[in-house]
Amino acid sequence: MQVSSDPLKPSKSKAELRRERRELQEAQRAAKMAAKGAKQTSTVAALKCTPELQSDANVRPLSDRTRQQKQKQLQQKEFVLESQPSISSQPTTPNKSQAATNAPAASGGQQALGVMRMDDPAHFKKSVRQLHKKKLQPRPQEPVRVNLFCHLSQPDKRVNVLGQHKLGITSSIHPFFLRLGLELDEGRVTGSNRRCLEFLRATAALILNFNWEETPGIGGSLARAFHTYFDRHVTFLDQCRPLPVTVRSAVQYIKIMLHRLDEVNSPEEMKSRLLDAVGNFMDERVHLADRAIANLVAESVPPGGVVCVFGESTVVAKALQVTWETRHQNFTVLVVDCRPRCEGRRMFLRLRKIGIPCEIVHIAALPMVAPKVSLTLLGAHSLLSNGYVIATMGTAHVANIVASVAHTPVMVCAETYKFWERAQSDAFEFNELGDPDEIWRGPRGTAADWRVPKDPDFVVDKGTHPEAWRELSQRADGLKNLRLLNLVYDVIPPELVSAVITELGILPTTSIPVVLRVKQASIEATNSFISTL
């Protein structure tokens, strides 16, 4: 029998030991809760100056996580109020549909960076932070929008892009880019090829005027210093109007050249080699490619046939000119046009100056004249890896009518630098939203007297004038659900495209991913070869 060493200290049972431990834990928990309550009381007293947090503090104490969320929301609201300008014509009392329309972008304000994912708050906030790092302001968004396209960016065209960014004589943006950005925003420079050529000319001026001697290189590299300067100008153009695939290809090419010239320390050598790269891209990817496409089109136009074209395309116009001047003059052109830009009129006048016999018809009357079409030539904004073609709005309608009524070939003329790795099959996932006022007014700068009615006896009612459609959409009845949608691009399925005419030859749409893989492999092989030198 074992006897305790301390006879004066009675032994405790297991139940008593558990009760003591429980009492000690409860006392510690009470002390911890009391300290936490005192801390929350002092925090609420410090935040009483904020009216939005005061109401919540009177109801229940705020936890650490809830308090951080409230402070973050207040910071976001302050940022939106500082960055968004006031618009006198913007409705001040939005209805429920407008509130639902603006809901996806409420976390970061009604602003965006180019064609971005407005329904992704994380991507939106990241883009806004990148803009502020480059000392640029995000553009205000259109207040009255279509709910189906809330995931796309739609800048308010009533706000001057130069005034929004506060860019004037002392601006850090190059004057060539300022002029190009203003022309892009107002729609004076259109077409993928023309926009790319203007961008390359502005880039050449940027290279010539860059202060290579006095600019300190980042990490001892002049290429990295110019890369930062160049990237800011590209972002500014993207704010004016989303960059087309052609400009994206040019930007990618210039950045690859800057990566290859990372070890060049001579300013003169850096300047000359960059100018040579810009000139080579302009000659090989655009001019020589257009000449090769024109020669292939000249062989495809049948004698005595009727060639159908839609809108305005520089590569198609050049191909028809080469065919008329070098091959034969035994064909006519049917130009299809539609609103709101009416680009077919410029195409019609351009071909008539060359001497080509032309006819112009509205897109609604195309089924009546489609049986006499023997060949259809279409331009393109880009060609996707799954064979779909992105072109001007209305191109898919023309291709569908000609293919179903005339049963004649539909060919797309496009350079290979318009090939894009993206894949989509509809015009809803990715597109560009144009100025909604063009639906009733037409393009800006083309009709200066659009406010004055043609009939002198007509009395203009400002309350029902189409210019006030944003205010009319806020009414309780009548036109309360009025929305204007101006999609820029259309998507053509590969079933409607007979072939794609490129500088590499006449290819089917299934060869687009093959060309993309070959180009990517060529770039990787060139980079690996240069890295081994």
C-alpha cells in the first residue's frame, strides 16, 4: 500500500480537478472578452467622425474584419469621387435599371482601361492601379447602358479625352500620340491597317524625339527606359480607343526588339536599330503583304463578273485597283453600305476615281441584287484561331446573304499579322462599344449642321429630341427603357468563308492556327539564337 509523501495535503479527485480547470478557463475567457470589448469601444469612439460607420457602430460592435471592409469601401468611394468628372447632361436620378446596369462596376467606379472585363472587380482594380502608376486617369463610362453588354467598357464620348487626362502643352505625352489619340477617339482614323500605320509613324517620331543621352537607363539599359516611356503612350492610345489586333502585333514586335537590344548602350545605335525595326514592320507586314494579296485577288476576279464588297477596306480597294490596272478591266463592283458610319460611300468614291464601274446599294436591298454577284471580297479586323472572322458590323449579314442566295465564293482579304490567338464564336463575349449617339446623329465631324432640321417649318422639341435620349430613358412611362447599342464588330462563322487571301497564299480558315504556331515557333527560335550569342 502506497502512502502519500505529504500527509497534510489531501488528495483531490478527478472531478474536482476538472472543475478547477473549467473555472480557470472561464475566468480567462471573461478577462479576454472584457479586454476586447474595451478595445472595440475605443475604436468606435475614434470612428464617430465618419457618418457611414457611425450608424453601424450604434447597432453592434464592429469586429476587426468588418472594420477593415468598411474602411476599404470608404477609400474606394473617395477615389471615385476624386477621379470622375462632373457631366452636366448626365442624369442625376438613375432608375432601377440603370442601377442594375452599373452594378458590376460599382466596386471600382464607372471607369475602365480599354476593352476590359468590367464584371471582374479584381481585374478592374488592377487596371486602375496600373493607370495611376503611369500617371493616367481612367475614363468615365456611359451612364445609360445595355445590361447584356455590361462586361465591356463603354467610355462616355461626351467627355473630351484630352481634358479628362488633363493633357495640354506641358503634357508628358508626345504631340504625335496626342493628335492620334484625339483622331481615334473622334473616329477620324478608321480601319485596322490605317490605325497601325499611323501608330508606327507616331512611334518613329517618339523614337526620334526621345532624349536618349540624358535619360538614365533602368538597370543600365536604355531599352528598358524607353520601354517604360513607350508603354505609357500605348496605354494612352488604348484609353482613347481600344487597340486593334494590328496595333497589338506592332507593339509586341517593338517590345521583342527592345528585349533583343537590352545590352546596347549606344544611343545612336539604339535609335537607328529601332527605326529600322519600325520600317521593316511597316514594309513587310503591311505594304508588301498588301501587294501580294492584290496579285492573288487579280487572279481570282473572273472576267465579266460582279465583285461585291462591303464598307471600306484599304486592302480590298488596293486589290481591285491592281486588278483594274494590270489584269483586265472587264468587271464591275457592287458596294454594299449601311448606317451609321456609311463607310461604303468613301469606298464607292475611291473606286470611281480609279475608273472602275461601281454600283452602291443599301444592305437592306442586297437580297434583290445578290443573284448577280460572282465573287465577294471582304476586309477583316482580325481572324481568330478557331476560324471565325471579326469584321465591321454587318459583314456577317452580307456573307450570309451572298452565300445562301448567289452560292458564290466569299473570300476574306487579310494579312497574317491580323491573325489572333483568341477564340470566340459570338459578338457578345468580346466586342467594342461605339458611341451610342451615332445611331441617330451619325459620325462626329461629318455633319456640322445636324442640330438644324432640314425642314425650316419643323419645330424642334428639346424634350423629345433624340439628343435627350438619356433623359428620356429616365421617365416613369413612355421611353423609360430606351437604350442605344452601337456594336463595332461582327463575327463571321468559318462556314460562310470560302478562303482567306493572305501574303502566304489562299488558305482555308483551318490553317489559321497553323500559321500562328509557326510564327510563335519562329519568334522563340530567334530569341533563343540571340541569347546564345
